[in-house]
Amino acid sequence: MTDPTPSNSTSSDHNQLPSFNLTGKIALVTGASRGIGEAIARLLAHHGAHVIVSSRKQEASQAVADQICKAGGSAEAFACHIGEMEQIAATFKHIRERHGKLHILVNNAATNPYFGHILDTDLNAFQKTVDVNIRGYFFMSVEGAKLMRESGGGSIINVASVNGIIPGGMQGIYSITKAAVISMTKSFAKECAGLNIRVNALLPGATDTKFASALVKNETVLKRVLAHVPMNRVAVPMEMAGAVLYLASDASSYTTGTELAVDGGYLTA
């Protein structure tokens, strides 16, 4: 099989067999110390990418990076709270100085501090959710795309949620921010396509993670959710990672501005 085409290749170059090979690619994954982000980081590294494992805690990020390296992959850790603009700037300064390029950005870090009736949402919960899930994703994408522009292109994957399409009960502000991420994805995709930067969104359904424990660990809530999931089960994180691998690789070279729902059929029910 021929080597994968570079991300800045012409359309005629994409007649060869699709490749998921990420060798030589630099990838940044946020919220990667556990759950979906950790699974994504592991899979991208398994397919050859050098992965920058990022989360709010350096120690937790380093543990995942160490495990990736132990398994034969290439990774490093760099702590970043995407709700803090100074930390976003520091992260991209580090990447620019150490690597000089970025090919893949997975915006996965998110927050959902409030679970309750929308009318009882307080300002602190509102502001924290907006700062991380909207402002954080936006400026991570801006800085990531600037680096990608300099190195010939790349792929940005925003982890949104099915709640961005159908608001989750008792998850009002979270659902609103995830709808914003879907719109943000389309805006970046439209304006960055000419820079050979593809931007897509992953829409996970119910997934067994600590982040989603209020849903998957509550029998009453879970039963209500699964009533709308044709596959009648929750996902595991690696089932989300496979979709991200597709969107990050040259296999999706003509895919941008899309919303890829990985939800067991939830949005069809």
C-alpha cells in the first residue's frame, strides 16, 4: 500500500486507498486524562501520531502519556485549563516552540457543573459552562488553526453532544453550549476550508464515563435515556475514538463542517 497523502495534497492525490496512518502528525487532545479524551489520545497514538495529552492536571495527563509511551506510542503531557485564556496561550506557545506545527486538534475538554431545572441555573454555573465549552473551544480552534495554516493544513474535531440537537433534561446550559459548538464547527469549517483545514464535530450519545456519571449511574435516568436508544445500551469511550480517528485522518479528506453522531441511534428515535 502507498503511503498516506499529505494533508495539503490536491484532490487528484486522493484516488488512492484511504489511510488511517497518522505517522508524522502532531495531535493535541484536550480533556485527555480520562474517558473519551483518553481513548482518543490512545487511538491516535496507536495509529502513529505524536499526541500531546492535555487536561487541567499535569500529573493525570502525564500518567496517560506514560502509558501511551509504554505501549510503544509517542506522547507528552501539557496541562491546560481551556477556561483560562492564559493557559491556552501557554499551550500553543509550547507547541510552537517544541514542534513548530500542529496537524490535529481534538477539543474534548468540557464542563457541566449544573444538573437541574434550567430556571435554577445560577450565574456561576452559567459562566463556567460558557467559558469552557464555548470560549475555550473557540480560542483553542483559533490558535490551533493558525498553527495549521502555517504548516499546510490540518483537522480540528470538536466533541459536541447529541444534547446540542435534542437538549438533555436538567442539562439546559450544557445543551445550549453544545449547540453553539455545532454552529461554531460549521463557521470554522466554512472559513478555514481554503486553508486546507477541515473542522468537524463528534456528537457522542450516552457514554460510560465519569463525566456522564449523573446519567449512566442513575438507574432511573438511564432507563429513560435508553428508551430512546435503539441499540439499548450506552457506549464505551473507545467507540467514540474510532470516529475521531476517521475525522483526523486522510480517510476523511473531503469531510468538513459535518456532525458525526455516535449515539446508538438516539437521534433517529
